Amino acid sequence: MNNPSDIQNYIDQVQPLCRGVLGEIQAEALRCGLPIVPPVVARFMSTLLAIHRCENALEIGCAVGFSAGLISSCLPATGCVTTIDRYDIMIERARENFRRLGIEDRVTLLEGDARDILPTLGGPFDFIFLDAAKGQYPVFFPDCLRLLRPGGVLLVDNVLQDGRTAADRCEVTRRQRTTHTRMRAFLHEASHTPGLESSIIPIGDGLLLICKL
């Protein structure tokens, strides 16, 4: 039997990167070590969005704008993306990438801390992608549920934290224990909240897929 790394290498070889300018941004980010979702997660997102047709999407954690560009490419012509980031260097790169993609009129980039911005939003959103400060997921979660329409989908990235989430607390370094505790509490809450269907998907660094019933 192949080990997990062999399987991942095979998947990466079979499934291509994105096409066109979005693929150029993806390749550049991967080459330079910039923070974007890995190719297997990008492919999952695009497939999910093809199935779950939506018009109005929210992203928490824009980084260089790759995921917002990917989401935008999967929406109809009338669709729009709202994305949030607090880091100037990422905001500058994201705005440049939105210009390259020609989606400046379809993406609204809100600058600042998501903890301050989320309570001001009204929604509803058909799709929310959460990929921000991992220790803040429990803080963001109530607003995500408030903003998500019934039948909407919330996708959360990096929930397994290189396997640390599944490890015992004593096996995690002291510096990482707060995030470890908060992530485990978040996953438990998301998995046991009435009115939600959720699944933890062990691809990339772990995805949590939630549907609001």
C-alpha cells in the first residue's frame, strides 16, 4: 500500500493548477512561499462551488487574494466576494492581483481586524471561507453563522494544524497550546451545534465543511 505522501504526490500530479492569470498567481505564490491554500484545497473549493451555486461570498483572511480570485471565478457574472485582511503588505499584493484578474468590481476588500469588521456586516452570504488567525476561530464562528444563509456553506481551513489538533496537549509546544485548545473547542462546538451538518476533511491541513440547515 502507498503511504499518505505517495497518495498526495499522485493527486498533485493528476490535478492541474488553475488556468490563466489565476494559475500564474497560484504558481508564483507557491514558488515564493506566500500563504495560499494548497492545490488540493483549491481544487476542492472550485468543485464545491461548482456544486453549491452561490452569488454572495465572504472570505475571512484574504492574504494575497488567490482564494478570493478562485471564489470569484466560480461565481456567476452577477456574483460578488467580500474579503477581509488586516496586513498592509498582503492588502497591497491582493489589490494588485485583483487588477491582474480584472475582478476589482466584483471583490470588496475590507481592511482591518475581522473581529471588528464582522459584527458590522449584514449578509446574508451563500458561502463563507474562513482562513484567518487560527486561535480566533471560536471568536469568528458566531458571526459566521449569523451571516450565513440557511442552506449556505461555511468552509474552514487549517483545522488540523499539521496534526497538532489531534495530539494530546502535553505533546504540543507551550507556544502552541492556546491555539490547540481553542481549535479543539471550536471543532467540538461546530460538530455539536444543532442546525448544522459538518464534516472534517483530512486534505491539505484539514478542512471543516459546515452546512447551515
